[in-house]
Amino acid sequence: MLGAQDLVRERMAELRLEAAMAEVAGTPAFAPLAAERFHEPARVLRAADRTAEAWSKLPASDEGELVRTDSDDPRSLLSQVRAAIGRARAPFSVRVSTLGALAATGEHTVYVARGRSTTAQAACRIALHEVSGHVMPRVRARRLHWIFELGTARGTDEQEGLAVLYEERAGLLDDARRVDLARRHLATRAMRSGADFVEVTRMLVRMGASSRDAIAIAARVFRGSNGRFPGLGRESVYITSFSRVESHLAKHPSDETLLASGQIAIAALPLLRQFGTRHADVVVPSTKVEVTHT
């Protein structure tokens, strides 16, 4: 079993790898480093591919009135993120920013995309994902042993899986969301197999994505690249980590308190149980949500 020093060493190696990626972003040297960072065993990828293929064939319509993300409308993403942080009493601010994604969570701030549009249902799901999935684990980590705040190697990936699991429990992992995650996964796999930006975009259009959505997904997948060589490819972590977290918690439900207490990987749980069980104030977050209407 790993010791605390091993967990720290692995996390430091991951951070050094990510720093090296940042230094060569935009050059062909970025591609092998990104592939190393998000490497998964072949059997895991095959299982995720099957899930993505099945999800990609679901009805993809995201029906509902569109609301500007940064408006004062209580249904907007900005309003729903603020409300969720308020209910959680989390010491986080919310800022509007220019983003590729609709929302992103930093160390003390949740950023909401400026001037975009989404439905109230999608805004509710994103608010849940960011606050329950990313904000609250950071808040809990600060109250625990320092190793929780440091996080573990691949903990950021596992946290995405837990956040998607929260979406499912809340009834918000609908067909449109599953299709989007499937397209991101399959686009990443195509990129890793040698497809360039144009080829990936055309593939997504053939799968049923609009030109606008296809370009947006390809842009996420190819971050750090000029489109001619593989980019970041982080989009593959959602389905792989969701499946891993869901399967693990079905067998070991008590581990959820630890996974929800920082950027923690499943592989680190045997050691972290020694630290986490000393803290009785760690509570699994509720994922009961309501879509705000006017």
C-alpha cells in the first residue's frame, strides 16, 4: 500500500508534468506530454468507448427557453451558481469572465461565461456540477489533513467523475448532456488516433452535431494545439472517471465522504481512510435540486 510520501511524490510528478505542458503549449512537444497526463489503460478506454458510442445515439435536443448566462434572471447560470454557493455557505466568489466552457472553478472563485446562452435546466446542472462537484470538495479539503488540500495524482480527473455522478443522482444527466459528453470523448479518441481539427469537426457533424457545436467541441479537445497535432484531450476523463467512480461507490459507498473531500483519486483511498476517518464533520453533499422558474 502507498504511504503518504508516495502520494505526495506522485502528485508532485503530476504537477511537474502539467508545468512542462504549459511551457510547450502550442508546439508539437505538447502532444506527447498531454497523452501521458491523461493516459488510461486500454481496457478502460474500450469500455468508455462503448459507453460513448451508445450515448452518442441518444436524442440530442436540449429543449427550453434560452437564458443569457450572465443576466440577472433567476434562471441564468450566474444566478443559479450564486444561489447554490449561498445555500452551501461556501467562501467562494462568482465572477463573469470570457471562457471557452460555460463555467469553471478556481481555488476561490467560480467563473461564469460572459454573453452565452443556455436553458434553465442546463444552468441548474452546471451550477450543481461546479458547486457540489468542485467548490465543496475544496472547502472540505481545507478543514482536513493537509494532504487533502494538496490532492492526489489523477484526483482532478476523478473529481469530474464524481461531479457527473451528482448530475445523474439529481436527474440532470439527461440525453442532451450524455450526447455532449459522448461527442467530447469520441472527438478526443479520434484526435489521439491522428485526426486533425478539421477532420474531428467533420466527424462530429456526421454524428449529428451542428457546425457551431462541432467547432466548440473540437476547440476544447485541441486546447494547447494549433489543430494539426493532438491537443490537451482532457475531455476523455468525464466518461472514464464517471464509470470508475460509479462502479467503486456501488461497492464501497462509505468512500464517498473521502472522494468528496478534495481532488482525490480512488487509488489513494486506502491510505486516506486513515486520515479522513478522524474527521466526523465530513458530510456527503446533497444533490437534490430544483430548477428555478419565473
